[in-house]
Amino acid sequence: MVDEQVEASDDAAAVVNALETQYDAAEGSIARGSLLAGSTPSADELGAEVEQFLAELSRDDDN
């Protein structure tokens, strides 16, 4: 019954097609995994890296 209604309406068919495309894209990204998954540093790690970078800049300026 739903298939018949979708086939009878170009607008409904376009919406269903768009939803299927979005679903397939989302499923593909989940299967691949995020490029950032597991590698995003915490705020503390970022802060430590910035502090280290600034300390190295300060040492370079002293030479």
C-alpha cells in the first residue's frame, strides 16, 4: 500500500529517494568509521601541547 502511494506521487518518491540516499550515506560513514574517532585529543592534552609549543618558542627566542 505504501509503495503504491509513493509510486503515485512524484513528490513522495523524491522524498523517499532523498531519505534512502541520506540513510545509505550515514550507514557508509558508520561502517568506515570517523577519521577522528579515537584520535581527538582531550582539552588537557591540547593544553599540554600548546604549553610545550610555547615553551619551545621561548627557548628558541633565548638562543
